[in-house]
Amino acid sequence: EKTKHKDGSSEKHKDKHKDRDKEKRKEEKSKSSGDVKIKKEKENGFSSPPRIKDEPDEDGYYTSPKEDSKPLKRPREEDDEDYKPKKIKTEDIKKSKKRKQEEEEDNKSKKTKSKDKRAPEGDNKKKKQKKEEEQKWKWWEEERYPEGIKWKFLEHKGPVFAPPYEPLPENVKFYYDGKVMKLSPKAEEVATFFAKMLDHEYTTKDIFRKNFFKDWRKEMTSEEKSTITNLSKCDFTQMSQYFKAQSEARKQMSKEEKQKIKEENERLLKEYGFCIMDNHKERIANFKIEPPGLFRGRGNHPKMGMLKRRIMPEDIIINCSKDSKVPPPPPGHKWKEVRHDNKVTWLVSWTENIQGSIKYIMLNPSSRIKGEKDWQKYETARRLKKCVDKIRNQYREDWKSKEMKVRQRAVALYFIDKLALRAGNEKEEGETADTVGCCSLRVEHINLHPELDGQEYMVEFDFLGKDSIRYYNKVPVEKRVFKNLQLFMENKQPEDDLFDRLNTSILNKHLQDLMEGLTAKVFRTYNASITLQQQLKELTTPDDNIPAKILSYNRANRAVAILCNHQRAPPKTFEKSMMNLQTKIDAKKDQLADARRELKIWLHKKKAVQRIEEQLMKLEVQATDREENKQIALGTSKLNYLDPRISVAWCKKWGIPVEKIYNKTQREKFAWAIDMAEDDYEF
DNA sequence: ATGGACACTTAGCAGAGATGGA
DNA sequence: TCCATCTCTGCTAAGTGTCCAT
């Protein structure tokens, strides 16, 4: 079967590729550039997964949101039998029944017993305790709603709008073509957006300037429009200096002033930062509406510089329950709409003007609604673990298929699995930066080398992925994959799709047939979590002290970040900070030498020596960690890909305080995992 | 199939706030 | 105590994936 070309595809991309990415820094970042050494015996758990206990898990495996039986009317009961032994199921029901009872008792006690208990202690204390109890709500021990229903009661105060524009003082002038010009308030506001960005490189970019100028002119009066015809003749320097002075002044503010601002923020948070969802007060993630400004996408974005308009109450859709107190719009304004849709999780939405997409106000990751979903995500990944071998065998078979479509699907899936590539939905051209994922890879993004660096069948990837982060990697592949790639590339232009018979919806449909709930992104979650678990096993040395163990943890985390290509710009002061640390190490070494010398004289100084030795070790570990982490971002995988129960179990097993691994916010997000995972948890 | 609307997760970065050493 | 540095948080862009109409 011959590869078919998409109509006109060879023309399609030419233009936009010409001036692609002058984004130096991002270009320079590449997978290979972080010369980090990790133990890497396997690609990513691709070969044999670690041995696991054969007995059923006790830790929620079978009682996950998705898996849990009773109250949920699940669509495909029979399917579960494949991966869930009957025995377990009954056990599960028993367990959950028991749990339910406990809950009920618990609830009763909350209402009655707790009151009684606290009655003698006075009002203040009572309130405080109640609050604490609320915070400790274990939603993961409660029954869940039937699929589709997200809540029964929802009440909130609506969004906080961006502060109104404050005109510039009279003495801050704008010049056009050398002459002072007083701008109308609207034009002035948009001008200040540009002035604030003057130091940024992108105000020098053609597209940015063009887009900005076009949108700015829309805000001008007709006189302004006829005068201001050339952006290069605009002089924003006074404005720019004024804002710099302002931010300087903000830094110099007295303690009292700062305190006042802090209190005001806290008040705002207290009033608008929470909602009531089904009897519980939950934190809202982003209750503030995005302020107007100039859009700066990431990478080489065709819309950079466009005006992001001010959102008004008239743009806002409020979602809450019928029986709740609907938040009032600001005086003199109306909401666009108030609806009562409990099939969705958002409280507020509006349409943004750059891409025309919808933005939402939703709950914090610590909330029940987000947590359940997160938990469920990891359970799906764990189900994949059980059938991944079968799936791998299947796609290897499919490499030989007679159908081109099947072969492409199989090779793409191999990449997604082996390299943790993203799915790669198609994107509307000209609307966004030119980035790709697996299914949208083009011929120009890979290079085939029958032999490279002494290895056979090498594929060299070089493309911009999400956020225009460069993915650069050279990987040996199996001969069959290599031959298939050659076939897919035959008679194609560089701009043509590599997988021209494939897209994400075809792929996901296929995955759905292999396992319920399986989509391309599940492979990323699965491979990330399994890699962490494996690396932790390999890297943790039982006799190490805590800092050394944490270094091991970070290395395991780093292995995942590298797999997922989570990069960051090396911190601006990286070299310096590294040097400082080295200086400290040297000083500590001197100190140690001194102390040792003294030790000879005063043996009782032993303690001091030990302490210093420990400090030195800590510093050296810190240096290693920092060096290895130069351009790796650990946060993303920690927050989104790694089953938190793996980390919690590791902490419990080795006596590491969980605070060393997760900060406060993270502990809130992963409260469910911290509560339920034991030291023997297996992903 | 294709495309658009929609909902929700994942992502890096800037600036605020916390920390710790001189 | 001050300042430099490090860590965390907020922000919002940019993905994924589903559903529905055509």
C-alpha cells in the first residue's frame, strides 16, 4: 500500500516555517543538552515492569473513583471482570459497606457528639475546631456521585474583576514624532500595556508590533487614529520610566503599608476565594478575572501583541445551583447569563478574545472535585499497567500489518509509549505557534540514520512541542519501526504529515478498544509513575541519611522529568549560585580540616567534627542536586504525572518526612494519597 | 470523516514571600 | 538586621479529549 498525500499539504506549511523560532533560548534547550546522569537501564519501564506482589491491594486499588462499585451506575460492568477478580469484588463491597457505616457514624458524631463534646469549651474554641474538622474532610472516604453529576449544591460570590484603569498623572507625557500628545483614556490605557513591556525583547518583534499597533488603533479616537500612523514614531519612555518608578516605590514601601495590602488580599480571598459545594467550603483556584493586557503567547505565536480586552460582567456566565444565593453583578451591570448546570465543575466562564476560547473559574487542586479526578487518573494508569504487555505485543504485531493505517497507528503508539510523546492533536493554522505532538509530526521533524554513534536504526527527533519547548532526542528503534518510517516518508515533502493516515481521534478510538478509558495521555501518566517507582527502588540506599535519600528521590523525579521532556530555562543566576555553593563547600572543608586537627588535641571535639561532616555532606548533596537540575523542571511531573502514593509510600518506608518531598500546597493537593498510602503501596 | 464547541488537564515563568548567612 | 538567594504561588497559555452536528 502506498502512502497517500494530503491535498496541498506540501504547500501548507512552507510559509510559516520560514521564519520559525528565533526563540534562541528555547531552541538551545534540548533533551540532550541537560547532561544528566541517571541510572537508565531501561528506557522507561518499557522492558520488564518491576515485580509486584500478587495479592490484591488493600490501598484503594479497587475502591478508586472509577472502579468503585455500588452507587455508580457504571456503563460496562462486564468489562471489569477482565481485570478484577470476583473475590476481590465482594471484598470490595464488604469493605465499602463497612466504610459507609463508619461514615454514617462519623457524620452522626459530627453533628451530635462533636457538639456535645465542645459545648463546655466555649464558642471560640468551638468555631476553631469546626474549621479544622472541615479542613480535614476526607472526601476520598465518601461515596461518589453517579457519573456525569458533579455536585448537588453550589454557591459562590462570583469573580473578582480586574481593577479599573487609572489614568496617568499629567506630568507623564507621551510623544509622537517628537511632539507631546495627550491620549484619550482608552488609547492611553493600551499604550501603557506596551510601555510596561518595553524592556522585553518581543516589543521589537515585527509580528508583535504589527498586532499591537492594529489593536491599539482600534481604541483610538478618530483624531488620534489620523495622527498616530507609525509605531516607530511613538515614544513611550516616560510612561515606561513612570512604571519602573512605581514598582520601585512598591518595593520600598514600609512594613505597615505592605501589611495593609496583605490584609486586603486576605479579605478578598476570604470573601471570594471560596465556595460552598455540597456542604463543604472549598477553595477556588482562580477567582480573579484575568486583567486586560497584551497577549504574548509562547514561542513564535502569530497573535503576539494583540490586545487582550477587559472582561466585563456582561461577558460573564455564572454557574451555581438553583437553590443557592446567586452572586449579584457589580452595581449598574448585568451578568451575561446565570445557569444551573451540575454536569460541569466550573463556577464562572467567559469567552476570551484572542483565540475565542472559553475560560473558566474552577476549584483548587485540593478540592474534592479535582482530587477525585486526579485519583481516577492514576487508577486508569494502573489499569494500563496490567495490560500494557498485551498492548505492546499487539502494536508490534501491527507493525507488520497490510494496512498502512494500522502500521502508522502502531508506530505512533510505540513512540507515545517509548518516548512519552503527547498525542498531538491537529491545530488550526495561523491561530497558534507551530508546535506538534506525535500524531502531528511532520517528515521534517525526524531524521533516519541507518547507523549513528555506533548504533543501528537511529531516529533523530527535532521538533517544538507544547509551549514551544524543543524536543531533541536520538533513539535507537527496532528495525521494523525504522523500515516503516522509511515507508511513511516515501515520496513526501518535509512539510507533509509523517502519519498521514492517523490522527488523535483514530488513535484514541483504537485505544478505547484495548482498554476502557485508555487514551494517549494515559501512557504518559503510566510511564512517568512506573519510572518513578522503579528508579526509587534502584536508587534508594537503605543506609543513606535523609539528605542523601532525598537526593535519590530527586534523581528519580528527574528521570521522569527527562522522560517527559519537562525543561526549564537555566536560572539566570545559575552559574553564580553554583559557584557560591562551591565556595561554601570549600570553606566547610577547611573548617573540617581545622576541626580534625583540633580533634587530635581534644578528642571530645568529636561531636563537632561529626556535625561539620554532616553539614559538608549536605552541601555536597545540594550541589549535585542543583547541578543535575540545571534545566530540568521537576514540578510538572510531580504535580501531574507521578502517582503521589508512590512518593508517600517511599517516605513511609524510609522514614522521610513527607514535608521533604511535598510542600504545603502539594500536601493539600495530595491529601488523599498521604492519607491512604501505606509503605508497601505498589503502583 | 470533519470541524467546532466545550470542559478540563498540563505547562513554564515572573514575581512575591520565605529563608538563611554575613 | 540586611541582603542575596531560594522556594512557592499565582497566572494564564497550551495542550488533551469528548460530544455533537453536518
